[in-house]
Amino acid sequence: MPEHDMKDVRDIVINYHDGTSRKATVLDREVPYPEGKLIVSRTDTQGIITHANQAFVEMSGYTEEELIGTNHYILRHPDMPAVAFAGLWETIEAGNKWHGYVKNLRKDGAYYWVKATVIPNIRNGVVVGYTSVRRKPSRSKISESEALYKTLR
Amino acid sequence: MTLNLTVSPDFAPDHISGWFIFNTWLQRQLGTGVHLELYDCFDAQRQDIKSGKFDLVYANPFDASMLVRELGFKALVRPISKPDETIIATHKDSPLQCVEDLKPGAQLVATDDPDVNRIGMIMLEPADLDQTNTETTTVDSYVIVAKNVLNKNAEVGFFLKDAYDELSDLIKSQMKILVSSEISVVHHTLLLCPKLQKYAPKIQQRLVKMADDEKGRSVLESMNLLGWEVMTEEETEFMIDLIDTLLDE
């Protein structure tokens, strides 16, 4: 780890809504969103990852094997308010599309911002999972989101 | 029976004859008449597709979404190693170095290609630009997009990557690329209408084997394709779901 990162390292415990928790290291270091790419993943109806594209693997810092079968909340950064994800689930479980700006936690503790869109995968009238596509957000939207999320935590 | 075939109008003009050669090849393979109709305008083609004029459509990804979800078409095959990618380019002397250097009021030039324009607008989002604070000139072809960029009538142009790659070296040497998409999983597909689904296995099989013989390969070459691979229903649904996430409504 570069020396300058050591100043802003936090070891924390992240608690998830399903009662599980994990220890994580969080660094105050942003990884820039890769130009021109979309981060794509799919989950089952419980949020378990069933597909991850190469951009997702590269940006998350996990291997594809580590991601598949894991709950998508492994990407959740502690700076994100729980209410944002409650809104996401409420929207997609009702069969609608959700858009939002999300700060994601990488395996190495650094973070990256995305503009995320999640839609239900409907086959023969039944929701069988969800597709999430993330793209590069503008700095102004990141600043607005940071300010908003601070008030919601 | 005659199959009515149409092709998304976003291929380079050099390959028009290739699609007519493909039409003849397909007729021989299927032992039935195939009538090819080409368009130079996406909207006119879309209206005719919606009115039920075509049985077989080589569609861009955004139209494929409409064909499957609204009209019950099924994807048979996709071209091998030919994802649809978008390039945003500017004049080589432009002070712009990246998309974020563009400001509200930016002048864009594009064709009416729906997938390139959508992906292009998504790649402008990091600059807080959208249709409400940019001005787009729509032209008929990517060569004209390039001319507008070179004449500085627009700050940037949107290109289908394939079309950009086929511009002359002289034109390309006078432009610079600000951003190029790397999406990989969005591509054209050949789709069959619901009433002719019984022919799907035969058409699919002949197309997948097309690159196996010399005649088939030369037809593919004239269309600038390497070959075809099967597109499963779930792969089609996945691509359409992905495209759905890129539409903001």
C-alpha cells in the first residue's frame, strides 16, 4: 500500500440488513471510473451475483470467482446511507427501474463512484433476477450525492 | 414463399453490394425467394418493420429490443466478434482533450443511428451534458459527420466505431478520439418474425456454417463480417435488459 494511503485507513465492521456483518478496511482513495466502459452485473432475486463483466471484476478488485455467488452488498460503502438501498429494493421489487449515484467499496478498501441503473429481469411475467449497469457519473453529481448522503446517514 | 429481409441502415456504403450478394446466397441456401430492401433512414425503416413488412431483420441493438419485446421476433444469430461500440471524436486541433472539457451549449453532429446516439449521450454525462443543453445536427452518414467535424461546424461527432475505422486514413489523421466505448455485449442481431419461426432452425444452421466454405466466407467478407454465432433467447433477453438500463425514461 502506498505510504500516503496509510493516513486515511479505517478498519470497520459493516453490518448488513440480513443480520450478517464483515470486517473491512476503508481507504480514503478514489479509483477513477474507466473511460467508455459499463460495469455490468446480474443477481438473482435475493441479490446474489450470478454474472459479472470484466469491468466489474477490474473495478471491484475481486476475482470473478469471488464475486459469483456473493451478495451484491459486498460492494456497499459505509458512507452510503441504508435508506438509499431501501429505496432501490422497494423500486425494483415493484417491477420498476431504479437510478442512483452510488459510492462503491473495493476489495482493497478504496472506492469508486458510479451512476447505477437497476432493472428487474422479467421472463414470462415473472421477476427472475436483476441487471445492474453502472456508468461514469459527473463530478457535480458526485458532490451533490455526497452532500445528500451525509444528511441521511 | 418469399422472405422479406431488411438491414439496419448503419453499415458502410461500401458493403451495400455485400448485402445483395448475401441475399442471393440465402435464397440458394433456403430454396426460397428472399427480397432485400435497404433504407437510408432509421425512422422510415422502423415504421415499415412495425407495419409487418419484414420477416427477417438484421437489427441494431436498440431496434432489436423493439422487435423482440413489442413484435415477438426472435434473434437467430449475431455476427462474430463485432460488438457495437461508439466513438466521440473532435478535430485534431481542437483544444478539447476529454469529454469533460465540453461545456453546455456544445455543438454535436451525428447520424440518426439510435444506439450510437444513446451511447454517445451517455458518454457525455460526465460533462453534465444531455439533449437539453447541447445542440445536435443530424446528418445522413458518418462521412458527413466527419466532414462537419473537420470543417469545425461541430465540436464533436458521434461515430459507430466500425464506421469510424472505415473512414479514410486522411480523414482520420485530421481527427482525434476523445472517448471510445468498450461495452462488448451490445451488438447487431438477425431476427425472425413470429409467424415464420418454424424456419428458424434451418436459417440458423445455414448461417452458423456459412464461414465453413469458401463461397460463404467470400460473401461474409463482402459484408465485412467474420461469421455468425447462435444467439440464445436468454442472451437476447440479457442484451435487451442491458439496453433498457441505458434508456432514461
